[in-house]
Amino acid sequence: DVQLVESGGGSVQAGGSLRLSCQVSATDWRNFCIKWFRQATGKEREAVAGIDTGNASPYYADSVKDRFPISQDNVKKTVYLQMTSLKAEDTAMYYCVTDGPRRCYSGSWFLTLPDSTWGQGTQVTVS
């Protein structure tokens, strides 16, 4: 089983930065697609970014490309989402998600499965 624990959310002014962390508890850490999703109040959930932990290949939604680089620390088994140039429309609950031991693919990283594992979420508020 895999477990995900997010941290790093908070309140920030527009133009500011935050770094979200997703600690992954899994025996085969290098065999996952770890994704960040967000959901704003009253809006649909959307994929933000993903990373293939096997080769650190990143994937991004157009709305955050060039602003939210995603990275990983293989020793700490942690995925980071560095959020820069934050906008009010980035305000949302952010979730770390994985579909289990599956790699990322460009045509599916932004999807989830009924049995995907979700973290508890961390709130980001931009004013």
C-alpha cells in the first residue's frame, strides 16, 4: 500500500510563492506517477502537475506551466510543487494523488482511477 502526506499550504499574497510537499510511503518509490490535483470551491477538480518518480519526468497543466515546477527527492521520497507567481485563481485545496505503482504517460497523467490514493489535502489561499 502507498500513503501520501501533503504539507506546505498556507496563505500568501498574489505574486508570492509556496512550496507544497508530498511524502510518499511506498517500498518501490521509483515506480510511481505522483500527481498534484486541486479543487477550488464550486469548481471541478483539475490536474496541476505530475512526475514520474522513475525518471523524474514532469508533466504540467497549461495553467501552471512555467510557474509551478515539480521535483522529487529520492532520499526523502518526497515530491515537491514549487508554486511561484501565485494568482488569486490558484486558491484551492491541493491534493497529492497516485494510481499505485504505475508510471506517468503524457496521455493519462491528468486522470485518476476509482482506486487512486489521495492525500488529505492542503489549503492554498492567494489574496
